[in-house]
Amino acid sequence: MKTTHTFGIQFILRPGKKDKSKGIIYARITVETRRAEISLKKTMAVDDWNNNRGIVKGSSLEAKKFNSYLEQIRAQLTDAYRELQISKQQITPENIKALYLGDSFDDHSLIELTDYHNETQKSVLAPGTMKNYYTTQKYIRRFLKRNFKASDIYLVQINFKFISDFEFFLRNQKPLDHQKPLGNNGIMKHLERFRKIINLGQKLGWINQNPFESYRFRFIKNDRGFLTDKELSSIENKVFNIERLKTVRDVFVFGCYTGLSYIDAINLSPDEISLGIDGQYWIFSDRQKTNTKVKIPLLPKALKILNEYKKHPKSVNRNKIFPLISNQKLNGYLKEIADICGIKKNLTFHLARHTFATTITISNGVPIETVSKMLGHTSLQTTQIYARIVDKKISEDMNRLKAMLK
């Protein structure tokens, strides 16, 4: 741990906004390149202040008394700095300021803030989203244990270096089980969630300066996977004698033809299926993730699967279209299905959503604005990530152009 720092104390006068002839004296604490200021609540005429030396001009008794007072403040701030050194606390201008002011240096801690966030948001955010926040908190606890040899730290100790070190920790984190190491975008997601927690702390008044102000997120644009017509057909036409695989296949194919996410598909109820403006059956639902309304006309293959399962005993028992199966188990069984069907891609339920956006809709000429509405996106930019133009569509469009040019 670094025990010596570039440490300095400077007294400055800041003129008032209305009366420029007078100003308030501040003690500016600098550690390395970071600063914090303390108002001494003392006013002084601008003409009586030596800005270069940070003292009152002249040798009058009043000037000497005031400059002596400033030296006492300097000594007290220096004592606070040394106290942090001796106790091996993180030395920051904010910590020195807190110690000098007698503020509860330990009023609010990082784990206190993460606990408060998770407790207040669990009734607001979707369970899947909350699960991600719990995972982020788990990594924060591990980081504190490894880097600080502590179970918690004060919020005032969190700075840009803390965030950079946390990112480095995540990048070098070795999984404790069979899970894959964190990728770049996964790390950025953890840091995004951490930033939202810190933002909450700032709104609560627990944090003065947001350490994320200078941090830049670096997401890598990934080529989203999807199934081709041939791959989807191989899954659709495969005969499964094992009921669990057949059910998982059918729910997955339903997702490919509706674009519903796992949670929205598995919680789809008969009440959310009704006749649309065209007299055909539509899905009228709310996305659990964003609480946005979605309206999806049911394609024949999706309608066929829906009719097959809506009377399934396990579906009727829970008043849903499909029997309940966890996302983890479903994705595990999809890997079995991929092996059986000879598909080399990483088959997950979310791939069904990509397939709907790319293979089923965009590739067949459905405008991206329409696809965006059906997917329940609040931004067209989000849809552009999901829905890519495949080679087949490019070829068809260019062939039409060639015909026109002839």
C-alpha cells in the first residue's frame, strides 16, 4: 500500500456572486491530483487577500490573528492526513475533510448502499434483473475481501482508482465452478449496475462526488447469433420421444415465431391471446423487463403450438399457455436438442428472439419499425442490434435492383 502521497493545503478566496469586493475563504485539500474544499465560513475583502500566498495582506494585529488561525486549520488538516496514514485508511481529500469536520467517516458504507438499493428495488425491477444486481454485489464483496482485506468500506473511500481496480479484478476473475470467465461486455454490465448503485448514493446525499464521472464504458459490438431457415426447420421437424425435450423444443420454436423472451413466453396466459384488428389471433401482453406493451399477430406455426399446449394439464393448473420450466433447465435441454439436430451454435432461448428478428421477419421484408414494435423495444437502435440483414436478403434486394436496371 502506498504510504506517501503528494499532499497539499491551500487557502483560497472565492468572491461572492453579487458582491465581487468580498469573498469566502476556503481550505483546498489536494492529494495527488484530487481535490476537496472546506468553507471556513469567514469573509474577507478581496483587496486584503494575497492570492499567491493564501494569506491576509499586511502586518496588522488583525491580519496576524487571521493568518495564525489559518495555520491552525492547516495543522489540523495535516493531523487528519497523518491519522489516516497511521490507521492505514485510504488517503483521499474527502477522507481528510470528513475527519477534520468530525463527520461520521463511517456514516454510510458501500455494502450498506448495495443492500439499500437491492431492498428498495426488488419490488420495482424484474426478478431476472435483481438476480444480476445480487451477482454484482457478490463480486463487490469478493473484491473488497481480496483488495482491502475487509468486508466493507466507507463510501467516501470510493474513487476512480477503486473503479479501475474493480474492473481489473473482474477481468482476472477465475470462475469457481463450470461457468465461463466474464467477457468484456459482461464486465461492463457489472460496472453499469455498480454505477446505478453509486448514482443512488449520490441522490441520497451519501456521496458528494460521483467517482464514475471520468469513467468510460467500453462495450464491444457482438454479432448476435440466430438460426437460419435450415437450422430452424431441422429443429421443428425433429421427432422427440422424450416429453421434456419435445416441450422445450415447442416452447423454443414458439419463441422463434413470436419474438417473446423466456420470461414473457413462460408466463403467457390465455387472457393475453385475443382477436386483433384483422380478426386473427394476436398476443397482447406487457414485457416484464421493460413493462412496455407488445402486440404480436400469431403466425400459423406459433398458433398451432399455442393450441396444442393451452389445454395441457400442467398449463391449465397454472393458468398459463405452457408448463413451467426454469430458464436454466430449458437452456440445458436446448443444448441437448442442438447436439441431436447437429447444430453447432450455442442454443439458448434468447436465440429464438434473435431468430424472430432476423430470419422470420427482417429477412422476409418486414420493416424494422414493425419488428421493433413487436419486440417491445423502446428504441429502434436496440432493434438494429438484434435484427441484422442476412446475405439472403442482400441477394434478393440486389437481384430486384438488377431487374429494375435492365
